[in-house]
Amino acid sequence: MKRQIPMLILSAVGTLLVVSVFIPSARHWQEDASLYFDIIAVFAFFLGGGNLIRVHAEKVSRKSAGWIYSVVTLLGFGIMLVTGLFKIGNPNGIAGDISQAGSYFQLLFQYVMSPLNSTMYALLAFYVASASYRAFRAKNTEATILLVAAFVILLGRTALGVLLTNWIPAQFSVLQVPNLAIWIMNAPNLAGQRAIMIGISLGVISMSLRLLLGIERSYLGGDN
Amino acid sequence: MGLIISAVVIGGGLLWMLYLSIKGQDVDRRIVYVFVGATVALAIIFRLEFGEVATPIVKSVFDKIENLPAGSKIVLSYDFDPAMAPEVNPMANAFIRHILEKKHRLYFMSLWATGQSLLSVSLNDVLKPEFPDAKYGVDYCNLGYKAGNEGVLNVVITNFRKMFPSDANGNSLDSLPMFKDVESLKDMDLLISVGGGKPGVKEWILFAGDPGKVAMAGGSAAVSAPLLYPYWPRQLIGLLGGTKGAAEYEAELIKTYPRFKDKSMPALRMMGPQTMAHVVIIAFIVIGNVAYFRSRKKGGQL
Amino acid sequence: MLALLRIAKSIVFISSLLFVISILPTHSVYSRDTSPSSSDLGPITVRAFDTDNDAGGSITVEWDDPGYERLSGFAGFLVWRTNTLTGTSDSVEVTPFGTRTYDDRSVSDDSTYSYSVAALVNGERLMSTPSMQVRSSKQWFDGRLTWVLILGLIICGAVIYFIESAKRGTKLFLRRIAGLEAIDEAVGRATEMGRPILFVAGIQDMDDVQTIAGLTILGSIARTVAEYDTKINMPVRASLVMTAARETIKHAYVTAGRPDAYNDDMVHYVTDEQFGFVAAVDGIMVRERPAACFFLGAFFAESLIMAETGNSIGAIQVAGTAMPAQLPFFVAACDYTLIGEELFAASAYLSGEPRQLGSLKGADVGKAIAMIVILVGVIATTIASAWNSESMLWIENLLRQMFSTG
């Protein structure tokens, strides 16, 4: 019973939403479903927030390894929550826009959270380098083609590509590295992307049908 | 001078790495990290910059904004977070400058919770100081963030007021003169989403631009730009991909409106470090292949 | 060779034609000629009709301009609506220069209306004769989606047919997916080394089908984990995913006969913030050094950061996503990668249940249709443009119509 009801809800709502695509007067069902999902997801935040507090509070109380980081997590969570919720320091008071310049929330966002986030994102520069170093090796014909394409794209995305090949006359401009890079992105890359997207779409259709028909149950824990 | 010093330091190091790989030594990943870090740092310290020319995919966005009649309605959505901001925020700022310079009406919004705060930074750092005559509610307005991802677009494509009864400051949309003749996204002349994740440009195309038959342009982080090429040029009139796309747009903006030459154009500045980092990556790919062939010759595995 | 030359010539010819068309002036760039006066011009013809394929409440008005836009004092067209039941009239819109159509979305399906259009010239209203009476109505089916429905029914029908056929015992061939074969090996290795396994079901919520696909694979992995008595650590970015994943793992432990070994903290919420989540996952990897990492679901820019960190700690890594932009990163940094549709096929593959396998075969029919249509489309378009073949042009247009929703 515990699993029959969710499956029934899924089948009914899923079927209705598929049907609503074809009926103009029923299209708002999709909007309504999106709104209901958001409302449920907002309530689920309490579950997540509660779990975060419980897991880290336990670590602190047991003084388990790295408990001091849990203190930082709890403090960060509490400070952002309180400054955002009560709009502390907001020039327009509690009714003002949460991101109003000068509010503590905005200050924390701009000068703490933004740099921390950007730092994590910037790790990509290093990881792209090490992954490329490892992956782009001319092991066979396909890998060699991939290697050459990577070279052209890397060069084409920089001014160096222009500097190296701008001597090529205009009638052969397609051979200039930036144009070659655009061609690789627009022709072979695009063809490959489209093929993968078609495959994915068909995979989604097949999986969705399994879900709607109740054949796929492993997401509910089971017995497939 | 900076270029020469950088080239000598980095080039020398890379040649040493090449020599080691020819001798059969493998390069540790941490050495790769040191080189990337040093290269980017040197390029920033010596302010290396390279000229940029707009490619057709960027130029088409620029031309669209340039050729719309004054007073056209343009939505600019901040669909990104602080992590992506250094890469895509320059695009958003360049759009603000161009749109207000052409006297279009600018409607800000965000599908990302973090977008609202970043939008606030743009308003305070770019819009207000550079366009002091722009009036809130007449020339621009800020609808702020609304939760619901693409569900928000599903609603505003037919009715703005249903999803945004008021703007980010609590003003009713009906009290804003620029909303007088706006019922839904379909009344807009151009939609621009700047982002790189989900919801982002793709969701704007699928849920707003395409069903509403409204011209759509985008700015995206370089990593997700290839995903958007299938939509260009029919469903997407143009796309700014990563720092390079932003730099091209900034270059075009300065070329057309030289008054922006003195303003902060971060993407153009960032292209120096990016170019140098690309060169280092290319060099390491070469070194990796040399080491690979060397090890294969020896009969070993790498 | 001759054919290629003809194709090249055709391309040059079509390009030139398009160029000439693109530089021809359109109605919106008419120079305003002051010579004719409004009295020289004929009447404006107005047509009003119910807007197609909508939910009612909308009437489309179209009109022809005999030349008013070229007059120097022209300020726009005023659309004038009369409710023929109540007799009330009101202006509904002043359209900008160059516009000859208006979609009136403020009508009721219970009334009938008639429309006039007035040219506003030098403050005067030069009114057209009224249109025929019209009433808006809703359509029960969006005619633009007929082909989508037909193709959808064919593909869904094929999926259901193969499911039924598999139920009757027909043997279905499924190619080997190395990434899925490696799951047992990865979990076994973690058990031997006494280290945990890490599972990340992407960074999207439960409304993304990729997250559900990730959880379906989690079900199989969790059963192996429960049988081998290995530790599993699953950080999540969305609260709903946390509750769903807990149910999945709990049930797997119950099925394996070890409900006592299950613990809610195996799945724990970290943060909704994308890179905050990445920092936490990287931290877990570096501190706990899991022997196997599974990244199965929807990923964005964080894919490479997580996969490279996993690679640096020497973990066996199995990834799978339907985000094409992230696939190259996973391929470069992981041991096995499920590419796109393989992610959705995984649970069927792992379960080996005929009904599920049948659904995969059904999707292959969709692929066959896609391949045939692409091939026919390319041939028809090439021949139509090279030799101006009417029949090929007809095929090309038919295919465009089939795959267009506009």
C-alpha cells in the first residue's frame, strides 16, 4: 500500500500532464503542477535544514573528528538564515528587497559567499588542465582526431588563434583557426550533440512509460 | 615587457617539463596545477590583453539590440550564481550598457535565488552610476527572483501578473508605467537569459522564446555553450559563450560607443589569462603525448 | 563530379537569391511619402476570426493597408471592437507602425464581436467598414501537434508492444554496458579495502527524470552494498531526493534481509548551493577516501571537479548523465561512463526483467524512425535544391511540417 499510492499518483498526474499538452484549455495544468511541486519542495526544505542541523549538532556534541568544521557550518547556516529572514540592516526594513545594498545579507552574499563560490568554480581551470593532460593522448585514430579537434578549439577560443593564422587570405578564411573552431562546433560537434540528444529523448520516453505503467519501481526501493 | 617575462618563465618551465618527459619521467598533476596557477597569475600581474573581434554568433545579438527601435521592451534574466558570475556577469553588464544606451526599456528578473543579489550588484555598480537619467519604472524595473524554475516561464508566457503581482521592491506592476502595455512575455521584443545551468538559456528557449514566438538571445558559461548551438540561429538569434563571447561583445560595444572605453570591461581583461592558460594546456597535451609515445617505445604503460 | 558542380552552383545561386531578398526593402522601411492624401486611398479591409488552437477567449484581427502608413501624419492603426450582443463599443489597441494584425485576448466566448480598424492620420480617425461578426471558442485539440501525437503514439505503441512481447517470453538482445557490469566489482573492491562507497544522484531535484534514473540504479547498488555489508555515503542537494533515497536504500536493506544495518544518516542533506555541495562532496572524498564513487544523475559544471578529485584519490569511478556538455569530463576522469540513454536503460539492464528490457527495444523503434527521417530529409533537401525537384520539395515540406509545432 505504501508504494501503491505513490505509483498511482505518479501514473495519474503523469498521464494527465501528457494529455494536457494536446488540449489548449488544459495547458494550465502544467503550470499548476509546477506550482504544487514548488510548494511541496519548500516544505521539504525543513526536512533538509533539520537534517543538516541534526547531523552537525551530533558531531559537535560527540566531538567527533573535524567537529570544529561542523561548528562553522552551523554558524554559517544560522547567520545567513537570521540576517535573511529578519532583513537585518536592510535600509528599507523588513518589507525591503532582500538583496538591498547595505543589508547584512547582501554584504555576506557579496563578500563571503560570492568569492567562496567563485573559488570552487575556478578549480575547474586546474582540473581541466590535468584531465586534458591525461585524456588527450594519440592512442588510436579516434583519439588522434579528438586530440586535433581539441587543439583547434583551444586555439580558436583565444586571440592566439587569430595571431597565428590571420595571414591566410580572405578567400581561404575558413582555414583560419577561429573559423575552423566554429566549424568544428557547428558541424561535427553539433551533429554528435543532436544524435546524443535524440537518444536521450527516446531514453526519457521509454523510462517515463515504464514509470507511468508502474513497471519501474526501483526508485521506490524496489522489487523489480 | 610583461609578455616577454611571462613567456620566458612559463616557456622555460614547459621546456624543462618536455625534456623530462623525453627522458621518460611522468609529470605529476600538481606540477600541472602550479603551471596553470603561475600562468594565470603572471597574465593578471602584467595585464596581458589581446584584441577581440565579434564572431557572427555574438554580432547577431549586438545587431539585434542595435537595430531595435528605441523604446523596445527587453527582458534580461539573471540565471546564474556567484560561482559563474565572473564568467557571465560581464555579459549581463554589457547588455545593460547597450540596452540603456539605445533607450530601450529593460525588465530585469531572475530564475535563480542567487541571481537577485547579483542583479542588485549590477544595478548599483553599473546601471545607476553610468545611467543616472534612467528612471525606475519607466526605463527599467526589477522583478526580482521567483521560485519555480521553468514553471515561472510557463506562467509568465501568458500572464506576468499571475507570477509577479509586484516587483522586487513590492510595487504593484500596474503602478509601473513600463508595464502599462505588457501582459505577458509575448509582448516583449527580445528575451535575454544569462546563465549556464538549469534553468537557463535552454529553458528560456523551450518555455518562452519558442512557444511565445519572441526573439531570444543568450549568454552562457563556456562549458554549457555547446549545448545551445543546436538552437542557433532559428530559436536563438545569437549566443555569447563564456569569457570569449563576453569579450567579443565588449569589444563591439567599445567599437560602436567609444564612451564605454574607460568603463570596466572585465571580459576583455580576462582573455589575457585565459589565452595563456590555454597555451599551457596545449603545451601539457604535447608533453603528455611525448611521454606516452616514449613509454610505448619502452613497452610500458602510462 | 558534375553533380557536385551543380550542387555548388545551386548553393551559390540560392545564396545570391537570399542576399538579394535580404536587401530588398520590406513594408517596415517604407519611406513616408507625403504626396498621396487620405482621400486618394481605398478602404481598409478587416478580417476577424477565432484564434486557432487556443483555449478560447481570443480573436485574431487582420487588416490590409491601402497605403495609410505612407502618409506623413500617420500615427498608427486603432483597433475598434463592438460587442454585438450588448451593443457596446471600445477601442482595444493602437498598433505600432508596420503591424497589421492584433490578437484580442480580452473577449468572452459568450459574446459575439465585430471589429473595425481606423487609421489615425493627423488626429483624424479614418474608420474601416466593420468585419463580419465573430465569436471566440476553445479547441479541444491543438491541431499543430497532430504529428507529435502520431509519432508519440507510434513510439509508445512500440514500447508497449515489446513489453508485451517480452512478457510472452521473446528473447531480447541487449548489448553489454561495461559501466553497469563494473558495479559489483566496484562495490566488492570497497568491501575488500574496508572503505565506503560514495553515491551522488546528480544535483537536481526529484522533478528531473535523471535524478529518478540515478535512484533506480541506487536501488540495485544498495542491495549489493547491503549484501556485502559495505558502508554507503550519499550526500544530497535537495531535501526531496534525501527522503526518496532513504526509502530506496532502506528497502534494499530489507530485501537483503539486513534491516538492522540500515541507518538514516547514510543519506544526508548538505546544501542547495551548487558549489557549496561540491566543496562538501570533495571534502568527503578527501577525508573518507571512498574506494568507489558513483555519479549518476544530472550534473553541471561540478562534474569535473568531483570526478577529478575522485580520480586523485584512486577510487573506481562510474558516472552517468544525460547532460551532453558534461559527458566529455566524465569520460576523461572516470573509469566507466553511461552516456545519455544508457543512464535511463540502466535499471532495466540491471534488473534483467523482461518487461523492462522490452521497453528499451521499443525505444529502438524511435531511433530507427529518426534515422530514416534524417536520411530521407537530407536526400530530399539536397535533390530539391540541386535540381528543383517538385516531388522532393514536397517531401521536404512534409517532413518540416511533421517536426514543427509552430
